[in-house]
Amino acid sequence: MEGDGITAKYFNNLMWDGDPVTQVDKDIALFLSEEAPHADLNPNNWSAEWEGYIRAPVTGEYTFYCESDDGCIV
């Protein structure tokens, strides 16, 4: 549903491999240190993929970025 969040697929490894845990995240600004975004994931070795639409409030240029200790693709 529009406005509810973005679909997240969390994998219990660093390679986006296997069957993911799927949930809707209202916010993808994750600040994690010793815990994973879902209880079924290894807190130190997981990967994520988000799919959905982002509606910009105004026309213009936006910057998307990612910070990670193991790498990321935006």
C-alpha cells in the first residue's frame, strides 16, 4: 500500500543467498551495532535488499548513499 513503507528482503548471509525473511520497513535508515533488523538473522552476517518506490516531495536532485562495514550497492 502506498505510504506504508518499502519491502525488505533480509538474507542470513552476506551474499543475498537463500530464502529471505521479508517484511515492510517504514524506515531504511538502520543504525545497528550488535543486532540484526530481524530476530531470525545472524547479527553479524546478513544482507538486505529493498524494493519499492520513493516519492520525492518536490522536483529536484536527491542523493542516496549507504555506509556499511562490509560494502553496499545503491
